[in-house]
Amino acid sequence: MSASINYHRGGEGPPLVLLHGVGLSWQIWAPVIALLEADFDVIACDSPGFGASAPLPRGVAPTIPAYADAFEWFLAELGLERPHVAGNSMGGAIALELARSGAAGSATAFSPAGFWNRAELRYAQLSLLSIARLPGALRPLWAALMRTRAARAALLRQYFGDPLRIPAEELQRTLAGVWSAPAMVPAVEAFSQYSFGAARALRSTTVTIAWGRGDRLLPYRTQSRRARAQLPWATHVTLGAGHVPFHDDPPACAEVIRACVRRAREPARA
């Protein structure tokens, strides 16, 4: 199953594929991309139905396994054999699924989806859909509020550790992307069909799970603990960040990825 995937590519070195969370686009990685392109051939992607990527083919539901399948085709089309993959939230779950199938040389997952219980899943869905389904008449007001520090701190703390680190114009573009993405609502609804499992299939791949202790969408206290229990052989990292950590601490995020790649390459060098 192929899909028309928009991507940014730059830098030199081992290929590294970056996957964003639901509702976002490759640009959310920008603060980290600037630190990674000196070491990697970075391919930052828009998932199908988000950013400038076309949706999945008609009749294919935007589930996490379907996205993993689409990206596996995409990697083959680019001639990338088992690149390193990093993802956040929905993108983190996709990265783990690519590792499960053997399509990724390593997987770094920031606050990956799928380690929720039923109540946490529904809470995340309602939180995301409350923005995605905001009435059109209220959207200009929300966009305007992004220019006020108090509103940004109050409305976006659930998603970013410190929303004030992000320029107002970027937050406005992000909201516009959420509202215009054809896959936004169906992808969030399709979360009900996914939970992480069959962890043994990942034992042969180097995996890092990083979670921001300030994550209020997929809460650190419970979901990172489940990730540690299911993947005890993986490397687990705690960040002083929120759910989307790339503006909170770009150097720490870049180093988490570099360290995962280093561990993956050590057996080959040996």
C-alpha cells in the first residue's frame, strides 16, 4: 500500500526518518532537525492525511498499523534499507511498529501511543477531538489567542511543556493544520483499535522510549511505567518536557536519538 508522502530531507550520514504526532506535520521537529542534520541524512515526513501528504487510499482506515504499512512502502520507494526511525505520540507508535516488522534499524519513541488503558485512551481522544472539532466560528478567536501568553499557557499546556517557547505564528500554523487535516478526526477515532502488544517481536531491534514527565496527554506516571514493564530490555529515558518535547529541550531530544543510533551501530562495528 503506497501513499504520496511529503517530506523534508537534509544532512549527511546514516538515514534517520522522523515521524510526527497526530494533527501535526514534519515542521514540529524543526528545532531538533537543526541539531541532527550534521550527523544524519534526515528525512522528516508528513504522515498521510496530515501536512502536505495525501490521505491513505480510499477504503483504508488511518490506523497505526496502516500508517506503518504506508511508511514501509515509502522507505522501500526511497531505497532506504532499515533506516533509524524516531517518532512522537502516534509517530512513536508507528516507529515501534516499523521496528516490529524489521523495517527500522532502531526506533526512538517519544511518548508513544498505545500504552494506555481504556480510560486514558478516551481521555486522550476527547482532548484531541475538542480542538479538532472546534466550531468554525470559534477558530479565529483561538488563533488570535495564540498571541497572548496567558492563553497559550492555559490552552496548550496539555500538549507542550512550555507553550511560551513556541512562536505564536508557529502555533497558529499548527492549529490551522489540525483543522485542515483530512485524517485528523478519523485517525484519533482509530486509536480505539490500537494498543501496544507482542513486545517480544522487538527484541532484535534497538529501542529507546523517552517520556516527558510533564506529559499531560499520555501521562508519564502511568504510561511510561507500562512501557517499562512491556519493554524491560529497551532503554527508557525521562525528559523534563511535555507530550511534544521538541521545543521544550531540543538538545536533549537530539541526544536521545543519537544515543539510540549509537547503540544500534555498536554490534555492527564489533
